Amino acid sequence: MPPTTAAGTTAAEVMAELAALEDPRARAVNEKHGDDHGVNLGKLRAIAKRLKPQPELARELWDTGDTVARLLSLLISRPKAFTAGELDTMMRQSSVPKVNDWFVNYVVKKGPHTEELRVAWFADPDPVVASAGWGLTGDRIAKTPGGLDLPGLLDLIEAHMADAPDRLQWAMNTCLAQIGIGNPDLRARAVDIGERLGVLRDYPTPPNCTSPFAPLWIAEMVRRQGGQ
């Protein structure tokens, strides 16, 4: 018999429900962003709300390797239940962009191992793993930068951001902007690096949205903060 969760729903039943939600048009859109699934995420969140956190079911769904099952798994996980080693393994299995994004934001950031993993992943040779380390570093720069070598981070960004793979480049650019926004003494250097490297200078930005191009991003956020 298939394993049954505490709430009485089996992983097989959940997988069947997810398969029924497959929409070829949604898949075509998602695949343009590297996400190999065709399920509306609003409907997925509704299923997660119904199931509520179920760590064992979450592990079973993750172990299927299916993208939609893994997204649902992340929504019904208990972040504090994972060890740092388990999270490291899951990180290295999270190559699909949406899975990677949800894993970092919904599980890693909400658990007790965030700083340990930030340090461990920061210089990882896998650019997907390194992008998570840089992403966590960007969050720390914005919230609790004490103890970070910000000039040293600018050195790394200046040397490596222009040639970094897209996901890693985006995370490094976020760190650049956060350094410039929150540190007046380093702002001119951050803006100069952004201008010279030109990363995301031409990124399409909708009206009334802030450009991810670091010099513009820094200028806008500083303006909102009253020019401090």
C-alpha cells in the first residue's frame, strides 16, 4: 500500500491531483523561464493551504524529483525540521529556478541554519549554489550587515560580476545595490562599479518599477529614504 500521511492523504493521491492541474499553455510560459511545469501556482498554494504543514508528506513529495511536487513540498514543509546537511543536499537538487527560489525563501531563510549555509554556499563552485549564498548575503547586507567585509564584497563584485552566470550575476548585483543603498561611505564606489560594468543597464523595467541596474536602484532607494 502507498504511504499515508497523518492527515490521511497519500503522496500518490497528491501526485494524481497535481497531474490533473497540468495546463499545456502554462507549461509553455513557464518553460521560457526554465521552469518545467504547467501548474498554476495559485492552485498549488490552495492545495498547500488545505494540506497544511506535513513534514513527512513533504519529504515524500520532494523525493519524487517532480518540479510541481517539490514546489508543493516546500509549501507544506516545516523549515526548522531540516538539518544543515539536509538543506545542503536539497540545494544541490534545486536546479529549476522556481524550486530554487522557493527553497531559499520559504525554507532556508525561515530555518536556524541560514548564516551557516550562507557562508558554506558563498564561494561554491556550482554557480546555482553560489547564487544562493550571494542571495543570503544580500539579505544580510540589508538587515544585519555587522561583521561583513563590505569593501571586500565590492572587490569580488568588481572582479567577477560581469562574467558571472545569470542567476549568480543577479545575486551579486543585488549585493552591490544593497551596499550602495545602506552605506553612504561606500555608495560612490558601488555606483561607479555599476556604471563601469553595466550589468542589467538595459533590463526591461515596467513603468513605475525600480530598475535593477544598480546605479539607478541605489539612487531611487536613497531618494525614498530622504537622501541619507
